[in-house]
Amino acid sequence: MKVPALRQNPAVALTIDTEVHPPRILLIRGRAELDVVDGIPDEFLRMNGTYAMTPEQRVEWEAEVRSLYDRMVRIVIIPTWAKLIDFETTLLSAVEELARQRDERQGA
């Protein structure tokens, strides 16, 4: 259902974050371009290679995926805006501003 929705309205927002502390978050807004690919895109196979599979399981998995799909749609995001929140430098100024506003409210 993503492809028909993106054909109708290609405006997208994407968030990429880490699972370690302190977190880093990349916010992206842009437009999606749809690229129909015959067969399976290499990046799809590489991305799914992060799962713990034995070499034999990997061969079976790839064969199964290739048997299911004659083609796929690659979604390419063309950024129009991006922001990095890194909780080490970027967020510190925002927290400092909130603390300053709090202090002003409390008359400090």
C-alpha cells in the first residue's frame, strides 16, 4: 500500500536514530521517487543480510525471495530539509534555553 500512496502524494518524513546512548537522531523531509527494479535490488539483499543466518539458510532465503518477486519498487528519498539531533551538542543548547526560560519564570 505504500507505493500507491506515494504515487498520489510523494511528500515524506523520515527519522533515523541509534539505539545507543547518547542517541543521535536524523530527521529528513523530502519527496519520494519510485524506481521500479527488475528482480531484487542489491541493497534489499544486503540489508536483510544483517539477520543471523547460516550460509545455507541465506541461500535458501535468497532463492525464496527471488521466487516471490519479479520486480520491486525502490523508494528513493530526495531531501528538502534535514536536521541532526545528537544529544551531545545540538540538544544541549535547547535544554539550556529551556532552563533559562524556567529560571526567568521563577524570577531567578
